[in-house]
Amino acid sequence: MVVTHLIDSNILLPLVVGSKVRINALITVLGVIIGEMVWGIPGMFLSIPVIAVLKIIFDRVESLKAWGIILGDEEPKQNRLAKKLTVRKKPVAT
């Protein structure tokens, strides 16, 4: 029972909740572990919402965008100029 609970709360829950909030799985697991070390059981529950709030703040503040990318799970978007400059090969008719 204890092993199942440990796997569920430390591995599965961070992966599932982290994917919904779009937080990196590693950051989620580290946040749960650090939250438990600092505040115990309530810290484990509060760590993911705190990380999500920090990610939103980091994404909105220009000088902190790099931290938002580190916390995030999504890939950085290409700018429009890079999309226009992509080279595409035309199919060769035989």
C-alpha cells in the first residue's frame, strides 16, 4: 500500500497534473519534493499551484521569460520571419 501511494503521489500525480498545467515534469517532481521538505504534506499539495503561478508571472515579465521557458513544457514558438524563410523542396516529377 505504501509503495503504491509513493509511486502515485511522487511520479504519476506530478506527470498528470504537470501536463494539464503545462509545467515541465522534472520541475513538478522537484517542486513536490521541495514542497514536502519545507512544509510537509501541505507543501506537496501547494507546490504545483505555486509553480504554476510563478510560470504565469515569468511568462508575462519580459526579463523573466527565460525562467518561464525553463518551467514550461511547451516548445518555444518560432517567429513569423523564421517561418517565411524556411526552404521547401518542390517534388520532382518523373
